[in-house]
Amino acid sequence: MLKSAKLSCLVVLMATQSVFAQTLNDSIQKYGEHVHKSYQETLARGQALKTALHNFTENPSVMTQFAAKNAWIYAREAYGQTEAFRFYNGPIDRDGGPEGLLNSWPLDEAYIDYTKDGAQSGIIGNTTEFPEVTKDLLISLNELDGEKNISTGYHAIEFLLWGQDFYVDGPGQRSYLDYVDAPNAQRRAQYLNIIADLLVEDLSGLESEWRADQNNYRQEFTSLKDTAALKKILSGAIFMAGDELSGERMYVAYDSQGQEDEHSCFSDMTHMDIQWNYWGVENVVNASGILELPQVKGTPVAARVKNRLSSIHNLLTTIPAPFDQAIANENGREIILHSVEELEDLAKDLVEVSVLLNAKVDY
């Protein structure tokens, strides 16, 4: 009877381990599918942005510029939610990855085009040193000799659509005439189209790396040991919430009260950047089903994470717009600081989840 009882316990244990292993694998597969669908949507919106930009530069007008701006905002919504796929040496930010070409900031406007203080400044105005604007040139100049020397990506496009923002109650007001008869108008249009093409090219590469059933990064990712894959999944969410978003994108601007430190300072869309980035974190947790894994489900930390996800989601919608005024306004500053603290606590809770899953993230 004793041997029989031991055998029964062993069978139950093995069955339990098998079910848990399958559950873990399901979670990892769900994450891979979520990442791919997110990049598919981001690529589709990036292509729509490229089309709108080409249409604007070919037919400059108030309406085509307005359409291009809306396409930029629509594209940013999708891309912002993919940023929780960073911070674990994946396709977006590994050596040679396109993150720096896509989303580097803050941006020195005078590195690209004219500013209030320099009518002929920037790559566009410097026809002597840069007689021809090409894709290879702009790639080589991105972040050259300084992290603010940004020449490509979403924020370069944003600046070329909106221009500098000198207004308390709204974004920059670059005229469409900058693409008609202003100095360097055709060169400016050429520049804008090149970085639009490059943006789509980079997004296409990311989408390809996460397709199923191919010899790509997704195959590598889903072949990892379960704990290694879980660590990557959680690293993206933890560092996005508790370091990049709460720190670099919110607290730095809160502390400096400087417009130049906000994410999308030309379009005044920073308040939405924050929400989109956070939705990305929320999506990772929900899509992967990490809180439903046997080692986490029903624990106090799982309940805390669920409650905190919901409360932060609602809290971020109350940050006043535009963000450059919220960081100088007493009510806005209070909400921003509270949001920063809640995001940091969420990151700590997710580290606790990683410990329960034997996939501890060093944060």
C-alpha cells in the first residue's frame, strides 16, 4: 500500500508538472502572437502615414498637411503600445536594431531644419556639407556626436509637420507653405519622404521577425527555456513601466518643467504617448496570461497587479493636456507625480510576480 501511495503521488506530481509546463508554453505562445499582431498593426499604420506624407509633399495644402498630422497620431498610437517589447535584447533594441532610428528623443530641431534662431540651420539648410539628402546619409547622421542629434524617426517627422511649439494652448504651427515656396521647400519634402520610407522599412523588419513558423526571432524566442522567455516578457513590462515611462518620459519633464524634455513636444501629444505606452504594458500582462499561471493565480500580488493596472489606466487619463503646461501646473504636477509613483509600484509588483515564476527580473 505504501509503494502504491508513493506511486500515485508521483503520477499526480508528474501530471501537475506537465499541465504547468503546457500552461507556461501557452503563455509564451500567446505573447509571441500578441507581439506579431501589434507590429502588423503598427506597420499598416506606418504605411498609411507614409502615403499621407507623400501625398502632402506632392500636393501641399492645409488639408493634406492636416491629414498627414492625423496619420502621424494614428501611427503613434500603435507604435507606442509596442514599446513594452523592449529591454530584453529583442529585434527592436538589440545590436543593430532600429529603435534609435524609429523613436529617439529629445530632438534638437536645429540639427534637422531651420528654427526661430537659425534660418538656414540643420541638415536641410546645409546644402554645402550635405549637397544631396539620401537615406544612407540620414541613417549615418542619426545620433552622431550627440544623443539629441536625431535625424530620423517619428519625432523627426513630427517636427517637419508641426514645427517648433511656442504656444501655451496648442502645438507647433508650421505652415504648409514650407513645402511650397519657402527656402529649401523641395529639399524639405525630399527629406520627409526619405524618413517616411525608412520608418516603414524598419517597421517591416520588426513585423517579419515576429511572424510565426519562420526562421526568425520569434522561433528563437519560443524555443527558449520557459523561465528565460518569461523573464524577457516581464522585463519589457517592468522596465517600460518603472524606468522608461515613469522616469525618462514623465519624471524628468516633471522635475525640469522643460518642454524640451517631453516626448512629443511639437504636436502636444505627450499626454497620449504616456497612455499608449502604458496600454502596451497592460496588454503584455493581459495577453500573455501571466497572472493566470498556477504559481501566480490567486496570490496577493496577482490581486495587487490587477487592481493597480486598472487604477493606473484611469489615472493617466486625468493628466491635463497639453503636457508642457501640466508639468508647470500645480494640479497637473500632482497627478503626474502620483502616476509616476504608481507605475514604480507596478514595476515592483511585477518583479514579485517574476520571482514566483522562477524568472526573477533584476530591477
